[in-house]
Amino acid sequence: MSNPFINLNGGDPDVEAPKCVKDALMKAFKEGGVWTHYGGRDIPQEFREAVVDYYKTIGPEYKPENVIPTAGSSAALYVALATILEKGDEILLWEPSYSGHYSLLDNMGVKMSVAPLKEETGWHPDMDTLQEYVSPKTKGVLICNPNNPTGTVFTKDELKGICDIAVDNDMAVFSDEIYLHFVYGDSKFYSTASLGYEDRTLNIMSFSKTFSMTGYRLGYAIVPDRYLEKATMVQGMAAARPATFVYAGGTAALRSDLKYVEERRKIYKGRVDYICNALNGIDGISCIPSQGAFYAWFNIKDLGIGSQEFCDRLQKEGVGMRPGKVFGVNTDGYVRAALVRPIDDLKKVVAKVENVVNSL
Ligand SMILES: Cc1ncc(COP(=O)(O)O)c(C=O)c1O
């Protein structure tokens, strides 16, 4: 009997994109012509208009010109950050958070002022000390909401408090909202742009998680007027544009009834509930259920081994997870599991975690 590896390493959903996306994309590709050339103005424009109609259900109604399509949100992040930040500037962000944010900023030579999200408060920020992380060189704040890996859904008051600091210090607000549809229980997602900070918020959006389209490489930044000229220049010079026929899939996704997304939300919620409950039943492990996104972030400090050793041992058992140390500096006592497999597989994962714990 084979024993296939269960990979909970990366946030790559275990399902295909919705049918409407594939149909639209295939149709465009088969038609060829404009869909397989540079794309001109009309195709990106239709996509931008679809983004505007979609985003106005979440936040403000932007102009199509404010939407900058990119090949995935990784490129949108680059466009947004490089529009505002130069080498030597500082940015406020949190830990634990998405490792890709740290590596991109590190590469740009931007100094990170990293405030903690606190386990004691269910992975929320300490608003009273936030100002201490801001200096005259701080040009922006990067909020990952919901946060990968902790699942933190920032409250309206937290977002307002953070954005008020941004206003007082003339900082831009980078809002990575790629998990916005995956929010559970009483938590509610607010876009900073919808709270009165539209003029300084740069939204970073993706189709990767919402519509399970990681390999399609489609995302976008929404950039307010004051930063638009520079952002357009950065995009034109350095950030990859989407493939023209992929726009058709994106437009179809945004114009759909989003039932697919709600179904995915319910499935992820079931997985979050299951795995946190099960992990909390294991001696030496504790897990605060995520309020959003689709990860389990759990504490292994009482096991007496570091996160890398835990993941190495788990790997030998046939399960991949990511060591906490890549999500910050003070995060080695934690491990992240991406909940991208069905509950039947997660049951096997829990048994493997038990094997690791019992072997110590
Ligand atoms: C918070 C966050 N932002 C951005 C990305 C990049 O996603 P993509 O480039 O596929 O849109 C990821 C991927 O895991 C992520 O978790």
C-alpha cells in the first residue's frame, strides 16, 4: 500500500478554479487573435471594469485607471512597495506574517520595523505601543489582513488606529487583502480603503486563493490617484503583466455570483475547526483557531524542539509543514500547516503529529 506524502507546506488550494473561469479562458485562447497578442487597451480595460464592480462591494468605487493588473499579487506587492519605498526607507509591519513580504522588502533594502502580533490576545497587535515602531524614516505600513500565517482578522478599531498613525506620519498603507473572503465566526473583514483612508491605501489583491488560481498568475494592485503615475511606471518597467487570455478568466471570476468562493470558505472553516481541535488534544501543542485565511498556526514550545526539527521529523512521517522561523524573528516555537487537503487527510496528519510528539 503506498503512503503518499501529505503536503501542507504551501498555500496552494487542492481544487481547480471555478468552471466559469476555465470556460472563459479556453474560449479566449481558442479564439486567438487579440487574446493571444499583447492585448492592447480593451482587454485590460474590461478586466479593470470588472475589478471596479467587484471591489465596490468591499470598499470604495475606484476608477478603472486605478487598477493595475499583474501576474499574481507577488508582482502587485512589488508595484505597490516600489512605488513608495526606496532603499534606506522604513516600513512598519508585524510578525508573524507572510515570509514573502520580508524577503521582498529585504531585497529592496527597506528597513523593517516589526511589531509583534501577540498570542495572548489571539494574535492581535498591541495598539498602545505601535507608535514606538514608527520613525521619521517610516514611509509606509504593510497590513496583511487576514494575516498569513496567524489568520488574524484586524478589527475596525485596529485598522483605524493603524491608519491614523499613517495619516499623522504621512505614510502609505499597503493592504494585502488576498484572503479577504476567508473569514470565520464573528470576525468581519474591513478594507482600510473603506474606512476613510482610500487616498493613501494601496490594495494588493489576488485570484490565487479566492478562486484557486495559483498557477494562472493573476492579481492586481489598486492604487489611489496620488501614487498612480509612479505605480504605472513601475509596472511598465519591472512587474510582469498577466498573459492576455488569462484576463478572460479573471473577468469571468469577478463577474460570477461568488458561490464558489463561499463554498470554499465553508470548507476551509471546517478544516480550521477540525485541526485546531485535534491539535489542542495533543500534549505540548496548542493552537488558536484562525479567524481568517486557511492556515493553522500552532505553538510547539513545550515540546522542547525547534520548528525546523519538528518539520524535519514530520517530513520523515510523510507530512510537509512550514517551520515558524520563516514567518518572523521570534517565531521559532511555532509551525504552520496550510489547510489545503481534505479532512480525511488532516486526520492522518494529526496521527503523524502524534507520532512525532510520542517519539520525543
Ligand atoms: C499574504 C500573501 N500575499 C501574497 C501572496 C502571493 O500570492 P500570489 O502571488 O500567488 O498572488 C501570498 C501567497 O501565499 C500570501 O500568502
